[in-house]
Amino acid sequence: MDGSGQPDAGRTPQARSSGITTLYSDNERRTWKHGELIDTDSPEITSPNEMQVIQLADGRVMANIRTRDKRELRAVATSPDGISWTKPQFDEHLYDPICAAGIVRYSFVTGNDRNRILFTNPDSESLPGSRQGGHGFQRNLTLKLGEDEGKSWTVTRLLHEGSSGYSDVAVAPDKTIDVIYEGARTG
């Protein structure tokens, strides 16, 4: 829209741009500041948006970012403080069907435990024989588990076969994994 409330002349829906950052408070939520711009729509990463963040075991923060990129992968950036960020890089292990995803820490190293992170999204690519429909095709909601702070995902489980969409994941105090997601009934 221009200043008069009219659509911008010559602007198409494809011409929109996006950018991502973090908001933080350093005074117990009395005031808020924004961190550095993590990324904006660019030739390297198309339309970064709907990111999720997680704290890594070494104290850094990792942003897991949805994109509209032709590579069909999610992007990842890290930060020592949640304010300044590395340049986002594509995660070759995380297919992105242009859909919000969930990420949560399952465990930190304590006693006999391991560092584990869980990730959920429709993954129409990595499950054998499941890729159909091209970029943006949201099918086969999966749960992935990684034990190396998001560098790789060693376990993949199909949670919902067929059409699926936005998802989120949480871990209960008893370590039960809870996943909420959009999905069509099958059968």
C-alpha cells in the first residue's frame, strides 16, 4: 500500500520481501529491543520467515528458518547471545515444504543422558517413495531426533502419513513427546 491506502503501482505479490530478527529484554521484560537482522529476502535465501529458536548445549542460540528457496531446504543461523547472528546456511538434512516447523530440546547431558533435539515438519522428501508434487507440497509429518546439536538428524519417524501442515513439538516433565499439527484424516 502506498500512503493513501492504495496498492503500490506495479507491485505484485511476488515482489514482497521479508526479514527476520529476535526480540529480547535485558531488564526483566520492562522494555524490549531487537537483535541484529538475521537475514532478509535475498538471492541467497528467499523469503526467510517463521523461524524457531533453540538454545544449544554450549549456550549459543540456533535459529531454524523457513524459506521459499528453490533448494527446498530450511536455513540455520547461530548466535552467541541471541542478538548478533551468523549468516544463515542451508541445512542439507531438513527439507522445507514452505511450512512452519517445531523444534525443542529433549535433553541436555546429565548423568547417562545425551544432548538431544527434536524437530517436526511435513517431510515429503526424506522418507522413501514419499516425495510428490514439487516444492511446497506438504505431506508426511515427521519427527526427527538429533544428538549433535542440530548438525544431523539420526532418527526419523513418520507421525502422520498424507497431507499435513504446521506443527509444534514439546517435551513434558516425564519426557513424553507432545506434537500438535495440522493433518487430514486418512483412510
